Amino acid sequence: MTNRQITIAELPTGALTSAHFKMSDVEMPEAGEGEVLLRVILISIDAANRSWMKGATYRAAVQAGDPMPTYAICEVMASNSPKLALGDIVAADATWSDYITTKAHKVQKLPKVQTLSHLMSVYGIAGKTAFHGLMSIGKPLAGETVLVSAAAGSVGGYVGQIASALGCRVVGIAGGPEKCAWVQEQLGFDACVDYREAGLSKALFAACPDGADVYFDNVGGKVLESAINVMNQKGRVVCCGAISQYDTDTPTGPRNLPGALVVKRLSMEGFIVMDFAHNDAKCLRAMQHWVASGQLKVFEDIVDGLENAPQALIGLLNGDNKGKRLVRVAADPI
């Protein structure tokens, strides 16, 4: 039995292309003492994958020749640990591969759900990121205006729906008229602004006539700059990502810092989802309630085939996904 694996052929210096990746057949791994052999079922495709190629972040930088790291849902195929048994479904730090081995204590056993992919979208990394960032940092109140960038993406779409369920007015920012219409019609946002059109700041003021109280930022750069302009005093800026800056060697930052923060007395805080793991159970209860009540819709963008992972990431960076993007590496267990 062979094990397919995708590695970084060359670190990108500009826009990411398929030439930066290489797929190879490698030796089948074997679980050592205290380890498990995992069959990779679904891998998460995130903008953060690209940022890891630019240098150390909250994890070590990815180097040329490294297998591409990812977050994955896997099935235990062999276990040398009493903590996990054959057939258990787990979440793990993995690579773009068919099979991996890892220490048993580093994986998380997952609960049984009707749709396995939901453990990576609404009940997984995307939903948790949206919930924790919005609730713990944004702290929205009913009647406030919540502004969300990358509103059609995996995290932004959940942020807006959660805010709407809490009684907030929700304004999205997305790329192109078709996406903006989808955000309003399918996700229930009150308004959505096309960042590709000229006059973004003017459009945001029109969409937020009473200003914005919370801005959930997934993109950075000029969009962040324009969003800060429309913020109300004592507003909260939640910094989740900066997708506009990952695929370039000439990043730009908002020019209105720190002045606007001082004048408007804004708070601005970055986070990663693991910061709030202690609230995961609370998050799951809330998300399950909103899904059951119909206040939260689940949209997933699943690409079939490990070999298509590079293009799935490139497409994500270009904004061609709606909802959480995943790559299906193998079939769900029967």
C-alpha cells in the first residue's frame, strides 16, 4: 500500500501556484509506541495555510520539502495507545497525505454526528473561530451593527449569522455582486458591500448609517482601513486574519493607525481559535441550538481528491469559495 503526500516544492515569493507543490508516493507510515495510524478523511483549507509559508506564526514556518501541514478529520486504523481504538474518528494536526502517524495524546476524539464534515465547519474550526472571536472579543449587543469582511467565507458567514441571531444589524463585505447577493439572500445579512467596487469607505458609510460597533476582520489591508473609518466610539475590532496580505511580498497596512484608535477609543484584538478552547462546550451548545432553530445555515465547499488540494487553496486565496472549504481525501467510514 502506498501513501500519497503533497510537499512544498518551492516556497512562493509572490502569488501561490500549483508549481509550488509536489505530490509523491511515500512509504506507508507505521505507528510506534503510544502512536496511532490515521486515515485522513477531510482536510481543512484555510488562508492560514498560505501564511505558514511566509514565516513563523503561531506555529513553525513551513519550509521547502516539508509536507504541507493541515487540520484534518481522520479515522484510527491502528492504535498503540489505550486512549484510542480502531475506528475512532479524531481531529488531528496532519499533512496533505492519505495516512499519517502521530502521538495519541495529540489528537482529539470526536463525537458522532450525522454529517462528518460538520465537525470541521459549523461545529469545528470555522464555527468555533466565528463564535469565540465574536462573543469573547466583539461582545455584540442586540441593536448594535456588526460589520464582517470575507462574509461569504467559512468564518465570516457564521459570524454574521450568529450576530443576526443575537439581534444585531449585520453588514458584510465580499467580492463581487454575485457574492454580495448570496450573502444577503442565503445568509440573511442586512446589507453587503462589494470591496472590488470603487469608493469602499463611502459604500460602508451608506450601508452603516449609524456606524459600526463591531468589526470582524478577516482580510486586513485597505478593507481594514476603510472599516475603521466607519467604526463608532468604543467600537471593537476583532482581528481574525489578513487574507489580502498572505499572497504578496508587498503587504499594506491600514494608514489610520494608531490615530483612529485613539480618537475613537477603539479596542483592537487578535486571536486564534485555540485561545478559547475552554469555551468549546459552550460554543457547541449554542451552535447546535441555532442550527436546529434554522437561525444558522451550514454551507460547505468540498473539493474531491487530495491531488486537488493545491488548487483548492489557490482558489480560496482568490475568493472563489462560498462557505467552509474542505478537501475530501477519503470516503467517510461506513
